[in-house]
Amino acid sequence: MEDFLKTLPQHTCSWSKGTVTFYKYQGFWNIQDFLEGEIIAQQSFKAQPNDIFLCSCPKTGTTWLKALAFAIVTREKFNESTSPLLTTMPHECIPFLEKDLKQIEDNHKNSSFPLVATHLSYTSLPESVISSDCKIVYIYRNIKDVINSNHHFIPAALNIPMEDVSFKETFDEFCQGISWYGPYWDHILGYWKASQERPGRILFLKYEDMKKDPKSNVKKLAEFIGYPFSVEEENAGVVDNIIKLCSFDKLRNLEVNKTGMHRPEDFPIENRLYFRKAEDGDWENYFTDEMKRNIDNLVDQKLSGTDLVLK
């Protein structure tokens, strides 16, 4: 693996003081730890027909999607007062393809738990996933807020003081396609093109739309993944309870998400960093008018001919 990585294009982020190096593999950038997991998954993972993949680029609503999907799938076993989400961070509730192959294999053998999460681009998914009829849920978000969220999350996760991080440098690199699992537009386009080729297999959810109308989107999600709500459940307030349980304010204020650590054994990140603001439009506090024009023009160019709205 070490020898192979040396053959790949590399980029050391200017703002990281040499601590963050991205490697370009199959058209997308990644850090070494997750790239190694990606390659191993591509070589060995065997998808099962009932697998449900929750796919996203980082910082696009992943934590919320995981919480909602977990609550939907496990609602017959747990309710809003007994859910593991109350004591376990959402990322710990669903195995991650690039890191948790053993857990996913155990789920295949020993349980009916179908959820698997990944940040991989569509073209980087293991062949067994692409060739199967697995359901795929893909969440995406306004590109400006994604840039802003990356700017705050990655340095904090690496214990780099924010005063040492230039937003302009983050922005410029993002516009060059250099970001965690980026280029962001290519990541989205891969899943969008696949959804056009195989309708009904991939559900696109937009973060901003989910915030505006969570109930209809949660019902749509449940229906798509094969766990629809019955009329009796809707009348009993089950949908509303799941939305409340998975809300940003509820999750952020849980003790586990205020003090816990995610993957303390190998890639430790404080849980609180996954719950910063979840606000639409926070980018306006950081973008200059020129940045706004540049990113809008880039999005127009990259997503021309699609019905996707990232602005």
C-alpha cells in the first residue's frame, strides 16, 4: 500500500502546515487512512441484496441522514425514549464502508440490519454494489455551505487553530476540486448520472429541502428504503417523534455528543464537531462578492444540463 500511494498525485493543503496530504485516486481526493479503507473495500466487499447505502460527500448532512435512517429502520425495536441514538453518536450506529468491513460482514451473517454508510463516489463503489440492486440514498447540499463547513470541521478535527487557517485558501483549493472526497460536483454528478440510468434505485435528498419540509422527506426516505410508515403509525405521531429525536438541537445537546469521541482508537474526532451550526446561509459570513460570483459560475458550468440546484 505504501508503495502504491507513492505513485498517486498528491496535494498537501496549504493551510494545514504540512499535516494534511490528499491523494488522488480514480479521479477523487482522499486522505491516506480513508483511501486505504476504500481500496480494501473495493477489493473484498460483497454487497447483499438488502443492503441500503447512505452516500454523501462529507459535510452535506451525513449525520442527520444517518440518524433518520437508523431511527426509521429500528423503530419497531426502539422508540424515542429507548433509541441508541440517545447514548451513541449517529456515526457509531451505522457501519462505514471505508472503516468497518468486519462489522458489515457480521451484520450480513448475524442480523438483518441493512444500513451501510460511505463517502465514496459512485464510480469508486465496490463493483458488487454497482452491479447489485442495492438501494442508495444520496444527500447533497448548497456548495457554499459545504465549503464553509469543511473549512471549520477539518482543521478542528486535526487540532489546527482556526486563526491559522485561511478561508481564502480553503475556498481556492475547493474550487480546484481539492477537498475531502472531492471534487464535490463530480461526486454529485456520478450519483445523478447513475440515478438517470437506473431510475428507482437511487434517492436524491437535498439538505435544504429536508429542513424546509422534514415530514414529507422522512416519509419519502422510509418508503424508498422499504420501511414505510403505516397510517396507524402516522396517526400515532411516530413520524413526528423520529423527526424530534433526530433534530439538530436534540442530538447536539445529548451528553454523548457534547463530550464523546468518534473512533478514539484510530482516527479520534470529538463528537461535538459534528454539531456545529447546521444553518443554511452561514457561508454569507465568509464569502466575498467575488467568491460568490466565482463559485456560482463554477456550479453553472459543472452542473449544466442537470436539474440539481447547488446555489
